[in-house]
Amino acid sequence: DTAVSQTPKYLVTQMGNDKSIKCEQNLGHDTMYWYKQDSKKFLKIMFSYNNKELIINETVPNRFSPKSPDKAHLNLHINSLELGDSAVYFCASSQGTGGIYEQYFGPGTRLTVT
Amino acid sequence: AQSVTQLGSHVSVSEGALVLLRCNYSSSVPPYLFWYVQYPNQGLQLLLKYTSAATLVKGINGFEAEFKKSETSFHLTKPSAHMSDAAEYFCAVSVTNQAGTALIFGKGTTLSVSS
């Protein structure tokens, strides 16, 4: 069983469209995250949720809206997509919010905006 | 602010040679440090982590890292490289504040292994 799964794996869309990426973890973890990896492979935190509550919201455009329907799921909705949104988006989860807990990553969703 | 710096964006070794990937951290408090590996078109996999229990940390696939406070370093090593080790390697520090915890990553090091 995949610990952290994401759908879709690839997403190609046009500027201005709205799209969603789904993430599910079956590890029983309380905390989930979204990271963005740019074309230079630099990884940066976007959001963090703990027990369905948003606890980290980095400087991300308002067009990005995370939603956590339950502890096992964290979805990312993106409105009015722009060329600069092209990247690989990774979902991750951890047992808790403390720094000692390692984060488990999903396989990533490669978003291409044309 | 806590951060990590990976020295060398690209490291090339021969199969069977020593692998050394460098990571230096900046932190005003005892850090939690991690090494992750990313194979092409895949997610990140945890290799090992330092949480102050022991300065020499052993991980998966024969990798290990040594925490050296005096040098603010957490370099990753493997005695003998395999072709399958070719991948992107990321050093990360865990940062916790009132808002929560996030991993701050270095820029990554691409490891190439030649036969």
C-alpha cells in the first residue's frame, strides 16, 4: 500500500484554468503538508495542516487554496493558473508537528501550464 | 533563521568509490537534520535523520552521516558507490515556530555514478 498518494501524477492545462490535486495518506498521521519544487529542483513549503486545521501558510498567492476534509486527506485547489505555477507539487505527512518527526512524501504531481 | 547549505551542486564518482555529499547548517538551537534522496520522477525518500540521540547516524542503503557541532556540518557518506545511488540528494533542517513545523531544504546535490 502506498503511504502517501497523490492524483493526478501529471497535469497539463492552459492558463486561466482551475485545477485540483488530491493527496491521501494511510499512515494515521496528524499533520500534512504541501511543498512546491521548481524547475531548479528547489523545494519550498507552501502549507501545513494539523488535524484538519491550517497551521502554516507561507507567502503563496491567494489563488492557491488547500482543503483538508479529514486528517487523511489534503487537497490543493489552484484558481486562474499562470505559467509560473508550473512545478512539481509534493504532498507530505508526519506523525506530529514537532521538528523531530520525519516527513513522508508522495510521488509528486507535475503541473504544466501552457 | 535556520538554513542548510549544500556544497557542490553536482558530484561525480566511480562505482565503488567513496561518496561524500556536504551539508552545513545554520541554527541558533540544536537542529533536527535530515537527508532525503529523490530518484528521477519520484518523490523524496528519507535516508536518515539526526535528532541529537547520536552524532553518527546510520541510514538506509548503506548511507551514514555525522553531526559535527563544531563545524556545523552534517555530511552524508557511503563507503562504496553503486550505480543505483545516482539521484538527487537533499539536506534539510526542521524549523518549528508558533505557526508549526516545516522542512527547509538545501538546493540539492546531483550524484552521478560511472562504471
